[in-house]
Amino acid sequence: MTLTALTVTIVCLLSIRTAAQYDMGIVGSNYSGIRGTLINPAAGANLKFKWDVNVLSGDVLFNNTFLYVPKGAVPAFGFKSIIKGIINNDKFATYYDPTQPGKLYHVTLSAEILGPSFQLALPHRQSIGFTFADRLSANVRNIPGATAQNAFVYLKSPPLWDTTFTDGSTKVNGVNWLEYGVHYAKVLFDNGTDQWNAGITVKYLQGIAGAYIRNTHLGYRIVDSTHLLFSGGVDYGRTDYDSYRHVGGFGGVHGHGFGLDIGVQYIHADDTRKEDDYHYKIGLSLLDIGSINFDREAAAFHLQTAGADFSQWGQAHFHSNIAVDRALSAVFYHGDSSRSQVDNGFRMALPAALSLQADWKYMDHYFVNLSIVKGFGQGQGAVQPDIYSIAPRYESKWWDVSVPLSLLYYGVWRPRIGLAVRAGYVFFGGDAPWTLLALSQMKAVDFYVGVRYFVFNKKEK
């Protein structure tokens, strides 16, 4: 394994826990319960439930401009076939164009498993809640086509040999963590027509895995299976994925941190409204402010050379990431296998975002929801893709049907048409679920599903 292969390897390792947080077809509902607080903690101030329990739910967002599964290569909803394709590397193709080796590509992956979590209504129009989640966020940005293709084929494609390539743009960030959140929301003001709510979520974080590549300014040439030439440098860091082998494949905790969500919400209605009825509501929230300090079985590295030759690279076999680190250091620093390490840890920021939500009721049971999620960086860390969504929906106590129309931006724009359904205690859907039907090339996946249990307030009954 060499540095170019490391780019894809990092993301694959982080993706072991595929478990996206903003389910646009679900979170806008007045009956979303604890899931509504994930996009704005203030949404918990007006609970329709005496209490609401998320039994188990999960969602995945994957979108990219480089890899795809050809039409017919996997069956509809062929998750098992896709996983085997990842392991065997026999189901995927690439959009690499040999005439444009410097064309830039992008990948985004976010996922969440929300475990047993609850929200409870309190007197005086307050609520408290608790969430437990396993979350993942990873991005590959601005990777040149030649670098991506070489990583995809593990440098073993002769048509790519004996050509000098440059990479001055690749950025990789990925983090997987366990999250324990405590929620509080309250109605601050209500005069019958105007209402103000506020909410906050404080989160304790356990870092499971993290990795990054940045400051890339590399030149490289694969001469043949015996010589790989490098010039320039790069910074990278990673947690020790070999530690997974020692704790039953779970990986253990490699760091700790804290996070914060905070939000406000304004609701407007007529004087003659029914209780909890409204014409429109507007919310604003800051999400995932915080970071994780990876300081256990983690390391940061700097590679730099005016010229280096990785000889016999085709015969090299590595069985640990430490062996990879030492081999790269020895190549870049002409035999010094320890010089590249610059720190025994690193910090990764959460995928922070600013979110605006607006919901308009235009007749009984019929609503239109507008949601915007704007990601912004906090330094080194994964980046939340931008989401712009309009979702008309039918809503009742036991049924919701929503059709979210959205744009996803992570370096490129991707339009999406989704579908979401809540049927009693079960919900499912996706903001781009149609690729799972295998009707066309598969280059994106976006779906969510969950089971919950709730008890209505007396007024709702």
C-alpha cells in the first residue's frame, strides 16, 4: 500500500460502521418527535406526545462523482451484493477520463444509527430528552482523476505507468464517533398568536476512528512494478485501525470531546386558532459545534522529499497501519522509518452546520416545509454537505407522506427527488431512494428507516 492508495483506504476503513442525520422527509413533521430535535433542538418545545421513544433507526447518505455501479450489476435493494462488491472490488466502475487526468472528483458519506433514545414532556411547556447514536461523516474533496484511479486499482494498471502525475488538491477527512446527547426545550413566550421556543443539546463524544489527508503537494510516477517515484509532500493522520482486532472488531475509544446544538423557533397563528395550530413557523439552529481529540492509539505524520524511490513496491505486503507509516517514512526520508511522525494525536472537528427551517400550513393536514442546511468548516474535520429542500407533505396523527425535492452540494450540485412515509410507529424513506431500484447507474444512496413508540398527550387523543 502506498500513499495514493491510502486516500481510498482511509475512507473504506471509516465506512466499516455505515450507519445521514437530516432526514428531510421526516424531520419537518409535527409528529417527528425526538428526530425533529436533530435539526433544531427548539422543535421539542411543542411535543405532540407525552413521551416519545426511538427504538432503533438508521440512515445513510452516500454521493460521489467518481465511482458507480453499472446498471444491472446488482439487483434492486441488493445490499449484500454491494457489500461483496466493495470487498472484492468487482462491482464498481469509475468515471476516470484518461484525457483529463487532472479533473477533480468528490465523495461524501454520512451515516447514523440512532439507538434507544427518548423525549419526555414536562409541565410548563418544557421537554427533556436523551439520544444515543453512532455517527459517521467522511469526505474526499478535489481528488484528481489520476490519483483516484490509481488508488482504485492499487497502482497496478500499466496504462497509468511511466507517466508523471501531480496532486496539489486532495483533502480527506473522516470521523466516526459515539454520541450521548441531553436535550432541553421550552416555550419562552406565547400570547396566542406569536410563540417563541428555544432548545439546546449538549453532547458527550467518544471518538472511535478518525483520519485526514491535507496539505497535498505531490508529484509521483509509477515506473513499473519495481519503482515508484515521489517528490513533494503531504500531511496525514489516523487512528490505529489495527486496534479493532483486539476488541472484537469494535475498535474501542480513541478520543473524547464535546458537542453542542442550539436553536430557536418562532410560530405564528391567528387569534382564532386551535391549540397548537399555526399558519407558519420558522426555526434557526447551529448544529454540531465541537470536536474530538484523538489522543489514544493515534498519530499525525508529515511526509516531504525532493525525490524518493519506493523500490520493489509491487512485492511489499503490509499487515498493519504502523508498517505502512514506517515504510512511507523510510521512502520519503531515505531510510528513516520514524522521522515522519510529528505528533501522538490530532483533533477533528464535527461537521458543523447552520440550518434554517420554515413550515407553512396551507390547509388542514397539508403542509410545505423548506429546510436549508449550510455546512461550514471548523478547521480540520469532516464537512457537512449543503442541503436545500422543499417538501410538501400530508400529515395526521398516524400517517405522514412527504415528497422532498432537494439539492445537495458537496463540490458539485446534485438534484434529488425523495419519498418518506410515517405509518404509526414505523417510518421509512429517502431523499434519493430511487438508485436502490437498480433502474440506472448507482452512484448515490440516501435512505432512512426506523421504529419508534409514543404516547399522545391527552389533548392529542
